Amino acid sequence: MSNIPLARSKLLSAQSCKRMVEVQFLIKQSLALLDRRKPKFKAPPENPGLTRAGRRKARALRREGYSIHRIALILHTTHGRISEAVSGKAHP
């Protein structure tokens, strides 16, 4: 797990070390503290992505002048999913 403040303090203490072995040891410890581990559990998305038809419908409604919030209410999804669809960044 990452611990930035502890890694910083170890790197600062490495500056004052006289022996290269100590410096290398402290740098190695600091680098280990900067790594992030992947979470073991990831919650499934509450709102699945839109279907192709849903993305087409969202784009059509947006061209007609509907707000992203209103489109989300119509298609029963979140405004984030609509924003992805309208901008073309939605995952297929």
C-alpha cells in the first residue's frame, strides 16, 4: 500500500547518508512505499452501459436540444453514461 509521507521522509534521510549502501536501501524502501496495490474487490457498476440503440437515442435527443440530465431520466440511467454516449466515449 502506498504511504507517500513515509516515503518522503525516507528519501530525505537518504540525503544525509554517507554510505551508498544505506542510500540504495532507503531508496528501495521508498519505492516500495509508492506502489499501489489493486483492490481485491471491485463493486459491479450500478448502471450498465447503454446499448447501441440507447446511445443512438441519447445522441438524437441531445441534437433535439434535450439536456443531459433530462435524457438520463428518459433512458433510466446516469448523466455520466449519457455524457459518454453523446461525446462518443461510451464503451461498446
